Amino acid sequence: MTDETHDSTDEINTAAAKDETEEQVNAAKEKIEEQVIAAKEEIEEQVNAAKEEIEEQVNAAKGEIEEQKNAANEEVMPRPELQVGNREVITDFYVQKDITNQPVDYAFKIYVRLNAIKMTFRKVSFQHCVFDGCYFNNCVFDTCDFTGCRFIGCNLHQSSFPGCNFKYATFERCQIDDDILEREAPREENLKLRFARSLRMNFQQTGDAKAVNRAISQELDATSHYLKKSWSSSEKYYREKYPGWKKIPQLIKWIEFRALDMIWGNGENTLKLLRTIFFIHLLIAFFDTYNYHNPLDLKSYFDSFLASPGVFFGISIPKEYPTWFSSIIAATRLVGFAFLTAILVKRFGRR
């Protein structure tokens, strides 16, 4: 009986100890949970505070940048009449269908790497646009307006431009057919001159020697007409630009240009230089016959002409020739050789 009583007491004590331990464990858990919640709340508060501080710094930096931009704009544009332009930049697009009758939407843009193959652009205005690295292959630009456009590193191979306006347009490092020189050049001589000059420099950059020669011919022809009209034309443009005595310097420039054109084609015509040398031979023959032979004998002229190459090239100089005449022949020979060398260097230097 006594043993049974002791066993019951031990079980009661053990159960009480377990209950007490569970209460302590639960209390510890609740305390830890409270600490974790408090730590989370504290961390969230710190994160929010850090976010707010970062946002304040970002806003302050943005405000400082805006102030710097405004200050820069004020420095760049000291006058209230000026404002920043809104030219749109269109990059890496391709044309998927023909474009027709667009007088406004495609003007005043910057086109970068715009591509089009076998497309037709009809009555589209590209006024004052910049084409940078664009590719137009086998395209047709019909009655389009390229006034003031700038073409940089574009490929316009086999594209045609019937009826297009290229006033004030410039080209740099572009692949373009040289038939545009005659078909689409502006009518005004001053604009035609600048158009041909721009294409000449473009063809030099791309190494197209044949097109360079063709562009130079167009440029010289336009220059001749422009200089002549600058002193002789009654058109309004020339009257306002060269009034009164200002026509005299233009007349002198035109005479100089025409003289050099007759002598050696302004450095572009070997045949004209040979023609000038032939004329000099005739002068030598006439001088020799008139002063030292019978001026009435045609055979004397012929014999003097046959002897003139030796005199011109310095192989044989008659002793009876005066010093001044021999000096003129020597100077003419040196100048002729210089002109011929210049023509050959320019011709072969373009290849």
C-alpha cells in the first residue's frame, strides 16, 4: 500500500514538472516572437527612412540637373527670341510600303539608318532633313523636295530622282549614280555650281574618278555662266547682289576664267593645252618668217613651222633671235610643262 502511494506521488510531481516546463517554453517562445516582431518593425522603419532619404537625394539631384540645364540654356540662348528646336530623330526603321503625297509629315527630321528597297516616294517633302547612314536601293523618288537636305554616308545605288528639288542639298561619302548631275541639278547657276561642287567632293571621297571628272565639268560650266551673268544679266538676283561698280570685279573674274579656260581648260582639258601649244608654234613660225624670211612665200611659213618645235623645246635657238623673244619662248615652255604636269597629276591622282 505504501509503495503504491509513493508511485502516485511521483507521477503527480512529474506531471507538474512537465506542465511547468511547457509554460516556460511557451513563455520563451512568446518573448522571442515579440522580439522578432519588434526587430522587423525596427528594420522596416530603417528601410523606409533610407528610402525616403534616397528619394530626397534623387529629387535634389534632379532639381540640380534641371537648374544646370536651365542655366546652360540661358547661356546658349541669351536672347528671348531663340528657343530649342523640336527636330525628331528616327533611328533604325525600314519603309515597308510606298509613300505618296506627304508635304509635311516627313520634313525636318533626322533619319538614321533608314532602309528601303524598291520603294516609291511620290510628292514627299524631305525639306531640311538629315539622312545619316541610310540605305535606299532601287528606289524611285518622284517629284520629292530635298531642299536643304544633308546626306551622310548613304547608299543610294540605282535609285532615281525624277523631278526632285535638290536646292542647297549636300552629300558626304554617299554612293550615288552620277547621272543626277545633269538630270536633277538646280536651274539657278549659283545653286547648280554648289550642287556640282558638293557631288565632286563626294565622288572624291568614294574614289569614283569618272564621276569626279564629270562633276568638275558641270562645276566649270556653271561657274562660267554664273560669272558672265553676274556682270551682264538684268535678272533681279544679279542686280541686287552686284549693283553698280560691283560688276567690274565680276567682269575681271570672268575674263580671267575664260582666258584660263581657253589656254588649258582650267586644268581639266589636255586638248586645249595642246591647242595652245600649237598656236604658239604658229606664232613662232610667223615671227621667224616675217623677220628673217620672205613673208610672201608660203613655203617659208611651212619651213618655219617645221622648225618651230625645236625652237619651242629649246633644242635649237637661232642666234639672230632677240633676247626678249627667246626669253618669252623659254617662259612659255616652262609654263606649258607646268600646266601639263598639273593636268596629269590631277587626272591620275583621282584614281
